[in-house]
Amino acid sequence: MPKLLKIITHPNDILQKKSQEISRETIKSKEFQILCDDMFETMIKKDGIGLAAPQIGKNICLSVINSREEPLYIINPRIIKKSWSKEWGEEGCLSVPNVFGKVKRNSKITCVYIDRNGKKIKISPKGLMARVFQHEIDHLDGILFIEKAKNIKNN
Ligand code: NI
């Protein structure tokens, strides 16, 4: 049974540190696979659309994203292309509870990463999914959306 992980909230150094790349050996390990399941469970239970490993206290390059079809496990992601066009959209974050703000993001990106099966993936999300990718990859670089947001509201 997957378990609920504790979510770290701002301010905390872990959230502002750059995360480490994950080796293929680690990806194959039972411990890592369990972590993937636990992070997915935690994201769903907390009503998140994405969750990055630093948010549960681990500075490693792993994020889970709740796409409509199936959860995406994003390991060692790299954005290799960004659209010229950008758009503003409201964001929140499980690590910054009850705070929302508008963030300008690229409308479309191309990202390469490894999935939890060790497969190399190339994906070009747009709109909301492009936004979620950029928000989650920022977490792995130690960046929180509140550093980029305007019209920050405390609910
Ligand atoms: Ni977040």
C-alpha cells in the first residue's frame, strides 16, 4: 500500500536547493519505485496536479505530474525548447499553502526526461500541461513560483 508522505512547506532550505540527477541503478531499485508510488499517492490525496521530490524532503530530480491519461514520472528533465509566446496563469503549490499568484510561462515547451521504467521520453506539452512541467522543473532547480508570481493572494 502506498503511503502518504509529509509535505515540506516554505520556508525551508530543501525547497531552495538544486536537486541531484538520479542514476539508472537508482531508478531500477525497489526503494525508488516505492517512492514513485508514495509520491503519486500523496499528490492525489493532497489534490495536487504535480509534486516534486524536494517537496517531500528529497533533493533528487524526480517529479510526478497528474496528466489526464496517466501519471507522468519525470526523472532528470531538461527543457530543450521553449515557445516564443508566453502566457500568464494562476498557480499555487502544496509547499506554499493557501497562496496563489499569476506566473508568466512559455506556452509550449519541449522536454526530455527518463520515466520510471528507465525509458527516454521526449514530450511537447502546451497550455496547462506546459505550465505544470515548468513549475515542477523549477522545483528541481530550487525555485518556487512565488519568486516569479505577481498579484500574490493569501487565501
Ligand atoms: Ni509546487
